[in-house]
Amino acid sequence: MNISTETLIEGIKSGDKRLIGKAITLVESKKAEHRERAEILLKEIMPFTGKSIRIGITGVPGAGKSTFIENFGRLAIKKGKKVAVLAIDPSSTLNKGSILGDKTRMEELAKEDSAFIRPSPSSGFLGGVANTTFETMLICEAAGYDYILIETVGVGQSEVLVSDITDVFLFLKIIGGGDELQGIKRGIMEMVDLIFINKVDEANSNKAKSTKQELLRALFFMPEKEKGWKTPVLLGSALNNQGLEEVFEKIQDFIALKIKNNSFSRIREQQAEKRFEYWVQQLILQKTRQESAMENSYERHKKNASELKSNPSTEAKLFVEKLFKRG
């Protein structure tokens, strides 16, 4: 990290992919000196952010997320858009490394001048979304990318976290045996803005249509996430570029409706507030552990919780009360 912060900022503004990557590495770093520089960088680029469409893409492993993103991204580029992909890989619990290597699975998109792909390890962060994904997204926006596509591992709490930082939440579904709705949690259905049934071909088209009807029936009983929006269920094949044009159009329609309803900016403000609350929690904990007396107290209460000598929430309450009594 011997590149100056000023050089990184200018590199972001000019769209220099190498410097954009270096800036993201700086923001991802946990070193104190890097965090200070990252804060300066993020403050300087803020006026250039907020102009993209942020799309979260989730689905079970094997749903074809990477293929969808690659061909959807290429379609957007053909329409004159710049596309950034943040592919969140599950991390090894041993070395915190990224193990999927999404960049290698999007070779054609990676060749495009108007595309930027960044695989980021989740580093054990809940739900398969890296803890700096929001900040990485801001860097990509400042670099002039029109679409930010965030791919998650599609497990656990990832759906909630993706929904909390994006404008559009897209769920990829594939046709399987048995109950087509099995395994789709109600919570996902309540958050989703668009469903794309992928890998549809002539052989399974009837099954795909049946699955679509089942999903539409289920969605009928869900509360409206956005006033006036009925979640579309689209059929297609990302591999064969079938149905992607319709997905693109529906995304435009959804964003236009949110702007008309005056909810687009309001929801983004709420998302930023959640990031503020997240960082307050992180920084308080970090500051606490920098002081030996409080760190010892923290470890003692944590041990009591882990050994179930007391209710974990009680131990947390006792520790927080002790922390704030010091002020």
C-alpha cells in the first residue's frame, strides 16, 4: 500500500481498474493505518456516489448465478452501461481465503473494458456478504459504474443482508424434483423483487410453467414490498441468453416505480443508517478491546456466556453497563 491516497482517489475517478482494485484492498484491510486512509478516501469520493443501480442476486448453489451475471452484464454493456460485479465468495475458516474464484467463471465478461469484477472473501462475516461490501460498492459507483451486481453464496442470512444494501433483489430459481416451493423460506419471498427461473429448455418448459404458477400463487399472499409492484416470475436460460432482456426491462420498470413512489432515496437513506449502526457496534467493540482492563472484562463475560454460567444476553448487558459506567 505504497500508493498515495490522492493517487487512489484520482484513479477511481478516472476509472483505472488497477487503482480501483488497490482502493478496495485498502478499504478491506483491518490494519489501523489502512483504516484511517480508507476513511479519508471514502469521504473524498462520496460526492461521486449514488448514481448506480444496485442489484443483489441470490439463489441456491447450482442456480447459475455466475452465468446469469456474466450474460446479463454483457447485455447491459451492449446497451452502453458500465457494470461492476462484486462476487462474494465463502471464505476458508482456516486462512480466510476466497475459494470459489468467481472471476475465473466470468471469463467473457472479464474481457470487457466496461466491466469490473471483484471476488471478495466473506471472511466469516454473517450471511456470505463481506463486511465492506457496501463501501466497495461506493468505490465502484464513484468510478462511474452504472450497474453494481452483488452475487452472494445464497445461504443463511445472505438474503437479508443483500436486500439491505441493494435497490433490486433478484432471486434465481431452478427446477427440481418434488415440491417446487420446498426450501424457499417465506422471508425470501417477502424480500424478493424479481424471480428468474433459470435453465429452462424445451424438455422442461412445461415443468417450468407449472413452477411459475406455484410461485405466483405463493406471492399473491405476500404483502407488497413496493406499492403497485407485483413480483414478476420470469422464465429463461442465462446460458442461452433467453429471458435476460425481459429481466433488464423489469429492473428498469421497478426502479422507475420506486422513484415515482418517492421510496428510492428513502430506502437508500435507511440502508446507510443500518451501515452506520453496524460500524458503531464494530468500533465500540474494537475500542473496548484496545484497553487491557476492558478486554479482560470482555473475555470474562464472554467465557461466562460460552460456558453457560449465565444467559449470554445477561452477560452482554452486564458488560455494556460496566463499559458505560466508566464514562
